[in-house]
Amino acid sequence: MNERATADESVLPGLAHVAPKIRFRRVEAVGVSIIAAVVFLGAIGFIKPEESSGLDLVVRVAIIFVALTAGFRFLGKRELSQMSPFEIVTLLLIAEIVSPSLTAGDESIPGALIGAATLLLLTFIDSVMTYRLKWFQTVSEAPPAIVINRGRLVEDVLHKDRVRPDEILSEMRKAGIERLDMVKWGVLESDGRMSFVRYDGEDTGAEEPLVS
């Protein structure tokens, strides 16, 4: 079995026939429009920061956003959910290092408004593209991985995602699972958390858990 197998479409009937379509609630559409307008007006110079141009500010925020998003993507799933003290310190230092380059020393309200609006707009665009485009989802999000296969640890996945057996046992205890042989499937999700499917004495009919 492929531990990173494509989702079995037969598990959820009709899933493959649901094409992703972007639809907005009215309040969401109004909010996104206002945010986009602030970014646009800043980029063309209608809203002017004190120490830098609006366009320069938008570009700076966009570059840092993309760079940090890619960096966290490359770190791996487990680091996103459980950060060691060293990694927390690293994250705080990153914030201190990049913050001056985001605004180029501009502390004005228009500058903060343009920067915040740009960040919110980029976050929204990322969510839309992740939902709409499969290839973008693959690039921006790590796929789930099977760490327990019918009561046995999948060592290759543990090595690739740097997950220790004691971490898995800890997550099992939190889920009220006493022994490894009680777990049919254990999945390391995209957000770094673990989910488990227990043996319940009945065959669910699924040969593999639904992972992508």
C-alpha cells in the first residue's frame, strides 16, 4: 500500500463529481472588496504612507508573505503543530528580523493600513487558490501521511516526517487509545495533528483511509 496514496473516490460517493466553485457570502464579498480597494489605492498612491510609497509597501509584504509561507511549507507538517522551545525562539526572531523590511521604517497609520490590507488580501487569495486549484493545494499544503497501518508503525513515513514513536503514543493516549494494535489507521494530517481510526470489530469496506 502506498502510504501517500491518492484518495479512494469510492469511499465518498459523488466526491469526484463535485467541482470546486467560488461563491461568496454578501458580507464576505463586501469585506474583500474593501480590503482590495485599500491595497489598490495604496499601490496607485492615493493612500500615501509617510516614509515609503504604497506600491513599495505592497510589494514588500507580498515578498515576505510568499517567502515565509514557502519556508513553513518546507519545514514539514510536524513542526507546525508541535514547536520546541528552540523553534519558538526562531519564530520570534524571524518576526523581529523581517518586521523592519516590511514597512521600511514607516510607522504611519496609512502604511499600517496598506500593509495589513495586503496581508489579508494575500491570505484570502491563498485560500481561494488552495480550494480551486489542485496543483496549488499540493504546493502549499503537505498531504496527509499514514503513520500507522493496521496496528503497525510505518517507519518510512516516520523517518520522512521526523515523527518519533513516543509522539505517536502520546497522541494515542490523548485519544483514549491504549495499544498500537487497537489502531487500524493512524494519519498525520496536513496541519501536523494526528487522527486515528480504531478497530471496531466491523469491516468498514475501505481498504485505505481517505488521504490525498
